[in-house]
Amino acid sequence: MKAIFKLNDEKLKFNYSVLKQREKVNDATAKFLRKKKGETMSLVRAIKKRFLEKQRAHQQNNINLTKKYKTFTNNFKELQAKYERFEEADDRRIREIWSMNEKEAQELVEKIMHCDEVIHLQQLSIPWKRPTDPIFHFLNDPNATGGMDGASNKEGGAGASQAQNTSLMDSELK
């Protein structure tokens, strides 16, 4: 019995010493894990802090860039409106100059046509026909600027005297 008791006592002491060693190892592991947890939490806090700082910086940057974008957009719209106004003014000016030059060209063509008629009738004594090319459509159009009668009326004395001369010549030819 004593031997069994002694064996059990030694087993219990051995198990107790194993448990004490395990407890020391577990305490050391727990200490290490607590230290590691503290470091990890410290690292997490630092990362969160950096994240929040970066997020604030990026939000501020985003706000600034949005303001700049809105400013550039407004400037672009204003510039586009100015461009359209200038383009309209330039187009209007070009149309006015074109119209003026077209009127002058039509008047010159009318004078040339009248001179051609006079040359045909007075100098060459051949019948004169109006040109039928589409470019001379304004000569036949009563609403067009001038016309043969309008050109001779605008010219004043010289056109009227030539018109009288042609009528004299026409009467002599007939």
C-alpha cells in the first residue's frame, strides 16, 4: 500500500511540477501575447490615426479641387459665351461687308451690262440679248438690289444721258 501511495504521491508531484511548468510557460505566453496585443493595438491606433489624417487631407484636397473645377468650368462657360458673342458679331460684320460688296458687284455688273448693250447697239449694230446664266439672276429679279432701271437712276446724269442715247439710236435703227 505504501509503495502504491508513494508511487501515486510521486505521480502527483510530477504532474504538479509539470502543471507548474506549463503554468509558467502559459504565463510567459500570455505575457508575450498581451505585449504583442498592446503593440498591435498601438500599431492599429497609429494606422487609424494616419488613415484619418490622410482621409482628411484627401477630403480637403477633393474640396479644393472641386472648387477649382467649378471655377474653371465657370470660366470656360464665360469664355464660351464671349466666343459666341464675338462669333455672332464677326458673322454679322462679314454678312454686312458681303452684302455691301455684293451690291457693289451687282451695280458694276449692271453698268457693264448696260455698257455691253450700248456697245452692241451703237457700235456694233447688232441685237443685244440679256445673259441667261444663273449667275445673272439678280438682273431679272425686280426685288433684287438695283436692276437696270435702278442702276441708271442711281447713276444720275451719265446713266440717263446714255439711256437717252440708246433710245435715240434704237429709234434710228427701227
